[in-house]
Amino acid sequence: MAALNRPTPASLHEYIWQQEKNSRSQSPLLLSPEQILRYGAIVGSVIQCHSSMDRTMDQARQHISDLEKTGVSVASGTVILADTLIRSKGRFARSWHAPLGGLWGCLILADTFLTRARTLLPLTLGISCCEAVRELGADKACVRWVNDVLFSGQKLAGFLVESFHSPHHDETFHLLGFGININNTCFPDDLENTAVSLCQILGTPVNLHDFTLSFLAKMAWNIGLLAYEEEQELDRYYSSEEEKSHLLLDQWKRLSDTLGKRVIYGYDIQKKPQYEARVIGIRPDGALIMRLDDGNEIIEHSGELHYL
């Protein structure tokens, strides 16, 4: 069976330079949209579309390994999409319900980032998804640290970022997995009250092809922002200019409802919740700052939150 959602690099390129560029031109930021989008133009350099597979992240690892055997490096920005996933997993090997109608995939990026951009890379997924669904009218969509996208407390999208060292050349790649509920409306019993799809929110089916282009175009923009900010940081380092706010972090703050929330924190919150605290800030590297009930502050660079 042929894949149902079939964006191409050419169609994504056209969307980026016509739709996304025009949209970003309305931003109050004093930036050149062309410059940012050029930095992120690797996203979607190759797009694979499949009807079904076990996991897109496993396919990404296999794709990297197979190309290396032939003496070829994988194209950074390669996107792997599947209509359905059979053995999809999220954090800590939790199963992920991935039937027809959702956006399931993985983005492969070569590790060309400096340390700060590398730590902020996971934020690009939640930001891009939240921007895309808000653009369609889901104005209450918010990002929960690190990058879950929620709507009225229900999970609309989840993301997973893993590093992979290629077996032959020991190159490092970042695998950015994404699962977004779009037109899928039936969830397992254990997710019925905690998950939601975009078509349920909007009350009408969503054009999955167009949404995919929008999401990937926003990934191109936000990854472009990381590269742009790296350049600015290097310029400031050599000129001794003072530190400025990071544009990607600024956007995360605008889209997130995590700051100020009282939460339960845990590295694996389903199996081992660790403590309750109030979120009081986010560091320049994306780590969360929380205040415990005894007044002490604690910083977490990874893990999960449950809102109280």
C-alpha cells in the first residue's frame, strides 16, 4: 500500500519560501527571514514516505548504517515519515499509539551544533508543533517542558530526541522523533482521557499533507534560529558584547505554560515521581529552575513534569 502523506523536498522548499517566509516577515523581530530560513534549509533535504514500519527512529539508524556501508554519508535534514507505526515507543520504551491519521516521523540531523544549541535542540520540536497547531486555530495549545504539546491538559503531541553514533565512521547524529495526533480520534482506554487530536479540537478533519509541510517548515525556521544564535554568540564572544536573550528560548516562553506552575517532577514520572515544586524559571541552556517547599532551588536538565 502506498504511503498516504507524501510531501516532497520540492513541495517543502516551495512552502518554506512562499508561506513560511511571508508569515515570518510579519514578525516584529528585526531579522531577515531569508537568513534564518537559509540556516534551516537542510530540513527535508530528503523525505522518505512509508505506509507502515515498526519505528521511524529505528529506520533512521538503519538508514545511516546502510549508507555508510556504501561509503556515503546520510544527508543531514533527512525526514522519515510513516502512515502508521507498529511498535512505536516514547520515553523509557513506553508504547505510543500511532494509527492512520497522525503525523509520525523522525528528522535526522548531523551533530554540527555547539554545546548550547545542542541542549536547546529538543525545544524546537514543541515550539514548531505549537506554532503549527495555533496557526490552524488551536490557540490554547501550549508547550509543557521539555516539549510536550498540550491542549486543555490533554496531550496533543510528544517528541523524543536521541543521539546515534554511526557504526562505521562514528559520526554523531541527532534523531528527532515526533508523534502528533492529527486526524486519529480513537485512543486506547488508558489514553482516552489524557490524549486529544487536532481534528477533535478544531471539530473538522485536517489536511495532513499541508500540516506536515507547515510543521517541517517551522522546524526549518527554529533550527535556523539555533544556527543564527550560534553565530551571534560567537560574534559577541570575540567582541566582548554583553549576553542577550536567546530568540528560541524567548519563543518557548511565549508558547509554554510551564513557568509558574506547581508540578510533580521525575526523571521517569510514571514509575518514580521524585518531588513537588514550583517552576520559577528556565536557564539559558534550557534547564528548568524549580523551588522546593523548603525554599531551596533545584535545577533539572532533563526529566518530566506533571502539572498539579
